[in-house]
Amino acid sequence: MINYLSDTITLPTDAMMQSIQEAKLGDDVYGQDETVNHLEEFAAKLTGKEAACFMPSGTMANLASIMAYCPRGTKALVGDESDIYIFEAGGASVCGGIMYEPIRTQSDGSLSIEDLTNAIPIDKNDPQFALPALICLENTHNRCGGKALSLDYLSEIKRFGDENHIPIYMDGARVFNAALSLGVDIKEITQHVDSLQFCLSKGLSAPVGSIVSGTKQHINEVRRIRKMLGGGMRQAGILAAPALVALQTMIDRLTEDHQKAKRLAKELEAIDGIEVETKDVHSNIIMFKIINENFTWKSFLEAAEKNNVIFSEMGYGRIRAVIHRHITDDDITSTIKIIKEILHSNIIKAY
Ligand SMILES: *Cc1c(COP(=O)(O)O)cnc(C)c1O
């Protein structure tokens, strides 16, 4: 299989498996797991924040963060193409009594200041309105094809948040991809947000988990909500150990994924019947469409799968390819050959 489904499919490295064997463990709900404590300290420092909390998933990291910022009956301003809005089962509404206000997502993954301004009531004392308590950004932006938000935009949005007394939260599931794409230290990005989460289990290849980092106060609150949601884990050092290996050894190699993504996009673009939506590839995600009267996105995905190539659909018939550690240059060569055969000779059978 050549599997472009997601970077979440990456398996732990040998060094990660070894680290699990050797991890010093304790009960993390009592703060006694040394490995978790080490991971949290390391992650806080890496992101330039006061504190960090290890979470079982990015979804729980986002939910706990939103709940920590937003009292019941307030609004979280979220992109209408964001993971938080689309892929997280409405958790903040269900668990927190929080209203998601979907803001149009621009093609570069940003939310415009104008649209955000319109989501803030002119008179905050008018009792008719739910008040915004948080702005959520996504970086890199998945459904915008892995776009990295620019530092200029981030500083503008932070100023806007400060002026309006609304904190800025970043769903930075792939924020290390963003930093590498911009060629900056991660702190250049994180300085513009009050808090963020990032995933350990995507391109970084750890088996499980995310980190929330932010102020001590925010992390204390996130930790309480994590417990409430059932995310307090006991000997979690088993998971924290490979996560530490991921942060210590797996960040820089993400540039290889970016290079391969650029190559795949370029070669896809050259195929008659394929339109690459995100020609300007920033990171490890490519979106493309099939423009061929014999295929819908669905029949194309089926034909690809019969030939052992797996993609996914990301709304509006867009097909997503995610590059990760297990995709080789040879895989890309084979992928292009297979796609050409599918589209141009209508051979759907495996060869
Ligand atoms: C994967 C992802 C999440 C959720 O992380 P899980 O660990 O799968 O729950 C959140 N936001 C974005 C942008 C993601 O890509």
C-alpha cells in the first residue's frame, strides 16, 4: 500500500519503542510520572510557554482549551473549514454549552479581521448577544492544503485579540510543519498566541498524544478539564517516552516530507485530468481534483485503492494526499505512474 490517508498512520520508530521499555513511570494524575513531567517541561520550553499538559488526543486538547477559555453561553470564533468546527463532533457545544461561530476561512487558512470584527457585538452590554470569548486559528491549515499562516498575519491577529480582550488559541496540530515551512523557530509562531496544542502522533510519528502549552493558569485549568473528560492517565510515561523522542529527534525530518509533497504536487499537476488546488505547497498536504468525464472523485479513489494507492476526500470533491515518513521517492514515482494509467487507459484492475 502507498498510503496518503494521513500522517497519523506513521508508526513509532525503533528508538521510540526502546524508550517505552526504559521509561520511568508513576501515577500522572498525582503528578508522579517522571517521564510525563519531563515531556511537559520540555514541550513548554520548546514552545516558549510557562507550562504544558500532555493530552490523549488533539481533539481533547482543543476541547479542554476551548472550555478553559469560554464560559457557558459564550462564543468561540472558529474557521468554517477548521478541524475544530468540522471534525470534532461539536464537543464544545455538547460539553461546554459554548456556541461555535463559524467564520469564513480564507484560502490561505486565515480568518479575516473584518469577518472577526463582525462577529463581535458593537454593544457588549446589549443582553441580546452571546459574547465572543476566544478566537481559534489552525496552523498549518489542513483543509486549505497545509498552508502555514504568515508571521505578519499572526502578529496582526494577536493585536486584534488584545485590543478586543479576546485570547488567541492555535490548533497547531502541525505547527512544526508551519515553522519549517516559514523557516523560523517555533517560538516565532507561538509568541503570537495565548496558547496552542500540537499533535505528537502525526508527522512526528509518536503513537499517541498532543500537548497543550500556555500560561500556568491556562494549563492548570486544562488539566482539571482533562480529568473531567476522562483524560487523566495513570502510568502515562509509556506514551510520554516516545513523545519525547518525537520532539527530540523527529521535527527537522519533516522538511523531507515537504520536499516530497512539492514533487508530488508538481508531477500531479502535469497529468491531464488533474487539477492541483494548492499549487503553492507549503508543507506535507496536497489537495487536488479530478477533471475527467469518466471519473468522479469517488470512483477515482476506488480505482486508486484497487491499485494500492490510498487518498482521502476533504469536502467539495477535493482529494487529499498527506506525505509522511513512510512515503518514499519510489512511492511517488509509482503513484504518478498508477494515476496516469487509471486516468488515461481506464485500467481499474490491479496489475
Ligand atoms: C488531527 C488534527 C486534530 C485532532 O487530533 P487527534 O489527535 O486526531 O484528535 C486537530 N486539529 C487538526 C488541524 C488536526 O489535523
